[in-house]
Amino acid sequence: MDFSVLLVVFAIIVAILLLIGCFYHNSKETTFEQAYGANALKLLAEEKAKGKSAAQAKNKAKTLKHGKPEKRDSADVKTETATEEKVAVKETAVSHSPVETVPTPAAASVDTNEVRQRKKSAKKTEAVEQKEQKVTQVEQPSTTTFAPLKVELPERDTHTRNEKENKNAPKAKGNDVPQVADAVSVEEDGGLQGGKRKKNKAKKVDTEIITKTTVAPLRSYAHDMSATEPDVDLVIEQLKKMPISEASLSLIVECLLLRQTYAGQNTKHSEEVAKLRKQMEDKEKAMTQHVKNLTISQHAEADRIKELVQQLTTEKSKYSTLDKSARDQIQAKQNENQQLARQLQLMSEDQQHMREALRKSVENNGSPQMVEQLRGELHGAKERNNRLQADLNQHQQQLSQLHADVHNRDQQMRLLETAKRDLEARIQKMTVELNQSSTVDQALAAKDAELSSTQRELANLQSDFAALEASARNLKTDLKARHETAPAVQNGVHQNGNQNGNHEDHEHENVKNDLETAKKQVARLTDELTAAMNARTEQEKATDAAQKELKQKTDELTNLKQQLDSAQKNLNENKTSTERIQQQLKSLENEQAKALDGQKQLSAQQGNEQKEIKQQLETLKQQFDQTAGERDQLKQQVEKAQQELQQRLNEINTLKQQQLSEIDALKQQQLNEINTLKQEQQQQVEKVAPLQATPDHAAASGEVNELKQQIEEQKRRNNELREKNYKAVDAVAQIEQTSKQLVKDVEKKYEKLLADQRQETATALRALVPSSVKLPDSAKVTQPETYREWIHELTTIVKREIVQVPAASPAVSKVAESTNKTKTVSNDALESEVNKYKSILATVEEDLRSLESKAVQQEQTWERKYKDLEAELAKAKSDKREATDALKNQLSDEVRQQLTTMQTKFVSEEKQCELLKEQLTILQRNLETEQKTGRDLSAQAVKLRGMLKTGQDALQHEQNVNSQLRDHIKSLQVGPPVTFG
């Protein structure tokens, strides 16, 4: 008996402790078990009431039918109470979870008691006991997900349960509250007659499924527990008074343990739900931030692309204007060349007509003596002209040399000026560095002052430390002396000694503390001193390095100053030499002017001589006949020169066109490449725009900045190429200008010579024609177009006069026949005239020779000028070819470099785009997985909310059952013992 009481007390204490632990450790829980158990107990109580009322009604009916109530023995009563307890335990267990039949210790103990009671009872109760061992398995509601609780109960007939399920099935429709576990109805005896229980036959135990439960909403668990928190001592006293069996105690303990485990599981589920909600909120925030960053980056990239497009449009407009200007210049130069070619053709035609007219005139009138005389004069004139031309050429060569020297000196002056500017810039840099070094010296001086001050402080502290050490040594000696004298005086002055000893100890401790503080200060100051010394050494090193650099800079400055002085001296020398050269140029120009004056005088003398020679028309005609071939040769040479010049001009034009076409092609290629790069960049920006907020956005923006820098570099290179093209075009234009100037000079000289020849021939012809003959207008001689008409008219007049002379000769002969004197006089006159004509012919021949020499000399000058022009054209052509080749090479090299860089950039950008695509796919997959997990979590949250709702309902029901249990306990304390059921 004592052992059973102790066991009961122990079980009660364990149950109370478990309840208290659940209350305090799970104050925030909304346990599924409590609500579920409360509902089950509520339904169980209702079923018990129904079963009791049904049993009482049956018993009454039997008693009325038979006349006597059946009596039940104590064994039947015990079996009924045991079965009621088992059914109550089963119902409380089923309220928590789906039930599976598994043997438990409590059930085993109950079965053993029943077997013992069954042996004592009569054979009448065997059928009832067999029926009570049957168990009905109750299915779990679809909304719960908790682990199943396995309890083994006695088997019962399930025949009536199925019938009641079919009856109650329509009631379950339209009910939103989850269905709760089955309850087992146990029939009990209706009443007692005369204070004694009557024995009744064993009734069949039927099971019934509850299809509908309504649970009121719960308040918070902590509030309920705080309101209904039991007193532990009272519960223990009540349990001591209660006659509870061991089987029921074990069942209570097992239920409490299961309740605690389910409470822990509920807290875990609630924590997981909170974590999942937090993760979902964080991911939503990250997604919104990601979208914002993407929009911002897209706007920024759009602005950048607009700026790049504007820059491209400006560059295109610049290129178009430059192309138009270059083409206009080339067209103007081509027109000028065509005009020059036309003028040369006209001049050659005029010369040919003049030679033909002169040849015809010479053929009509001429004599060998006059021709020889004219040839001699022409030869002498040619020699004089050659001498003058040689002197003139020599002076021109000297002038060209002087011009070249002046040009070289100008270039040297420019180089010296540039060097001077560079030296001045370097001197300014040196002065700035010297100023910086002076500031560094000032900083070093300040640091030295700080170091000296710290050294002084350290010296003061060291002196203080030495004084403290001396005082400490003195105190130690005093203490030693006192300790030595202390044993002798210790017995006499014990009390005073204690006080003095305490005072001395206190002083000793103070001194020690002072020493320690002083040591700490000294250590700190030594550390500061070492740090300052180290800093000073570093500063000294820096000052040494700065002084070395300063010395180097001063040396460089002195060298630069020396170079500047030498450059200034060279500049002064060059100035003096240029002044001297300019003076020489002036003197040469004066000499050239004098030579030109002498040449003019000679030309005047020649004109006077030619006036005398021109009186003889026949000699001039012979001269024209002789010079006709030479003129034809000159014409052929001039035509050849014109053809070659035209070929050179055509070659220059073709080269220009080729160069322009190549430049246009290169420009078009560059524009196409820029457009393709722009399109590719636009495509890449459109591809990369959704991923600009990823961690690779900084790298992509850096790459965009690099692309901008490369575009600026390309612009700079294009500007350099444009400047080089301008220089090449300017060089070609300068060469063309020089060639045009040379052609103009040659044309002027040629026109002058032709005009002189026309004037000389006209004067000679006027002298030859008699004064009585009316000559044509002399104004026509000046113009080459009218000169041929004048020659033609003159020839017609002369022929007419020659025809008239024979017509008048018969009259003269008749007059001569009259008198012989007149004949002789006329013959003498004629002979004198013939002699005179012979002398004139000799002079004319000399003049013709001089003219011939002049023509040869002019031909030589023309040939020399032609060769010079040809050399200049060849040089210009070679220079142009070199410039075009260099430009082509430079352009091709730069274009190749740009293409290679662009290809490498394109490959790298493609790789980056592939990486970004992969990252995008990964992010999309992650997003899909996150969305899927979010959907799963939302579904789980819905399920958990349903479970929590059912748990709250079960908690409310369990609280009601607990209150009923408390009422039972109170009733047990007051009245007779009542079993659970």
C-alpha cells in the first residue's frame, strides 16, 4: 500500500512539473494538441451523456418489460469502468493525431487487470469481454500534418459505426470546421435501486464518428493560463485524496509527455513560418531595389548613347565640310591647268604662223650677201645675248642659293626659338621645384625645432628621474638603518614602533608609486624620443634625397641656362648672317638691275641696227626661210613639252583623284566601322541593360568609360590624320603654284620675244618698202591675231607694186633711147644701188646670224627651263608619291590597329555578353526557384494557418476538458470516488 501511494505521488509530481514546464516554456504557442484534445473531450462528454441516457432508457424499458431490473455484479461494474477509462484515453489520444494501433505499457497493464477480473467473473461476461477487446481505428482529418500517436485499445465491433457514419454523412456537408476524431460511446447502467447497483447484461459497445464540431474563438494562451493557473499544493493534495489506479496514472503521464512533444513541434513550425515570411519579404525588397537600379542604369546608358550619337553627327558634318572644300580646291586647280594649256597652245600657233609668214617673205625677197651679213649680225647678237644670259643665270643661281640659305637660317631660327621656349618651360618647372624644396626645408626646420624641444623635455625628465632615484636611494638607506636599529628598540617602544612602521611603509609605498610613475613617464618619453629620432632620420634621409634632387635640378638648370645662352648666341649670329645675306641679296639685285639696264641698252642698239636692216625685205624673207625649219623644230619641241606637261598634269590629277578616292574610302570605312561599333554597342547596351544592377554593373560601366576614351583617342587620331592631309594638300598646292609660276614666267618671256620679233620684222619691212607705197595699219602688228593679216596685206601690196614696175619700164626705155646720157646715169645709179643693196644684204646676213644665235640661245634657255620644269615636276611627283605612300601606310597601319583593337574589344564584349547571358539565365533560374519556393511557402503558410486554427480550436476544447477535470477532482474531494469516463 505504501509503495502504491509513493508511486501515485511521484506520478502526480511529474505531471505537475510537466504542466508547469509547458506553461512557462511555451507561452507563445498556439498548440494544436490543446485545441484538438479540448474538442475531443467535449465530444466525449456529450457522447457519455448520450450513452448514459440511452442506457438508462434501455434499462427502464427492460425493467418495465420483465418487471425486475437486472442486477450487475461487481466484476461487470469494474469492467465497465475500465472500458470507460480506456475509451476516454483513446478519445483524448485520437483528438491529437490519427490513430494507429500500437501496444503501449498503459494498455498492457489494463489488459492484465481485465484478464484477472475475467477469470473471476462468470462465463456470462466472456462474450462482453471479447467484444470489448475490439478496437475502432479513427482516421486523421485532412488538414493536420502532425505525427501519429499510436495507442492500442481493446477491439470492439465496428458494425454500428459504419451505420452511424452513413446517417451522419449529410451533416458534414457545408461545414468549414475540420472534423475531429471519433468518440466511443459506452453504455452504462441507468440507475441504482435502493442504493445498490443492479446487475445488467453486458451491452454492445458501438462507435460513432462525430461529423460536426463548433468551437468558439480562443483568447491568447498566456491569458488563459494566467487566468486558470492552478495551485501546485492544492493539486497534489487533491491527487493524494483521489483513488486513482496505476493504469490511469500512466495514461495521464503519457498524455502529458505527448502534449509536451507536440508543443515543441508547434513552436518549431511557427519559427519556420516566421523565417520563411522574413525571407520572402527580404527577397521582395531585393527585387524592388534591383528593378530600381536597372531603370536608373538604363536611363544613364540612354543619355550616354545620345551623347555619342551627337558626337558622331558633329564629326560627320566636319568630314563633309572638309571633303567639299578639298574637292573645290582640286576643281579650281584643274581649271587653272586647263587655262594654262590653252594659252600654251595659242602661243605655239602664233609662233608657227609668224615663222611661216617670215619664211614666205624671205622666199619672195632676198639676196645671199644680205643674208650672210644678217647672219653675221645675228651671230654677234646671239653671242652677246648668251653672255648676258650666262651672267643672268649666274646671278639667279646666287640668288637661289641665298634664298636657300635664308630659308635654312629661318628654320634654324624657328628651331632655336622652340628650344628656347622649351628651356624656359623647364626653367619655370625648376623654379617651382626649388620653391617646393624651400617649403620642404622650412618643414624640416620646424621638425628640427620640435625635436630639440622634445630633447629638452627628455633631458628635464631624465634630471627629474635622477633626482627621484637619488631620493629613493636615500630612503632605502634610511629604511635599512631603521631596520638594523629596529630589533634593539623593538621591546621598548612597541606601540610607537607600530605607528612609525606604518608611517614608514606608507612613505615607502608612496615613493615606490612615484618611482613607478616616473619610470612609466621615462619609458613613454624614451619611446617618443625613439619615434622622433626615427622620424628625424627619415626626414634627414628625405632632406638628403631632396638636396640631391635639388642639386641635380640646379645642375640641370645651369646646363639649360648655358644652352640658352649658346642658343641666344647662335640666334644673334644667325641674325647677323641673315642681315649680311640680305645685304648681299640687295647688292645682287642692284647688279641684276644694272645687267637688265645694259641688256635694255643692247636691245635698243640692236633695234637701231635692225631698223637699218629692215629696209631690205628680201634678206628678211631669206632669214624667214632659213629660220622656218628652226621654228618648226621649236614648235615640235614646244608641243612635246606641252604634251609632257599635260601628261604630268594628268598624272597629278589622277594621283589627286586616287588620293582623294582612297581618303574617301578610308573615311567611309572608318564611318562604317564606327556605325557598326555603334550598332554593336547599342545591341550590347540593350542586352546588358537588364543586368546593369548585378555585381558586374561596375565592370560594365568601366568598360563603357574605356570605350568613350577609345572613341576620344580615335577622334584625336582622325584630327592628326586630317592635319597631315592638309599638310600634304598644301605641299601639292605649293608645288603646283611654283610650277604655274614657272610656266607663267616662261610664257611671258616667250610672248615678249615674239612681240619683239614681230616689231623687228615690221620695222624691217617698212624700211624695205618705198615711202610712196601706202602700208597697212601698224597697230595690227602688236596683236598676234592681226599680225598675220598685216603680213598678208603687206605681201599683196608689195606684189602689186612689183607688177606695176614692169608696166612702167617701156616708157623709161623710150626716154633712155632719146638720150644716152640718161642711160649711163641711170646705169651708174643702178650699180651704186646694187652695191648698196649688197652691203645691206651683208648687214642683214649678220643680223640674221645674230637672230639665229638668239634663237639658238632662246632654244637652249627653253630646253633648260623645260628640263628644270621636268625635274621640278618629277620632284613634286615623287614628293607627292612619298606623301601619299606615307599617308596610305599611316592610314592603313592606324586602321589595322583600330581594327585589331576593335576586334579584340568586340571579342571581349561578346565574351562578356555571353557571361552576362549566363548570369541572366542563372538569375532567371534562381528567380523561378525563388518564386516556386515562395509559392510553396505560401501554400505551406496556408496549411499552417489551417493547422493553427484547428490547433486553437483543439486548445479551447482541451481547456474546457481541463476545467471539467478540475470539476471532477473537486467532486471527488467532496463526494464518492468517480472514475474518468
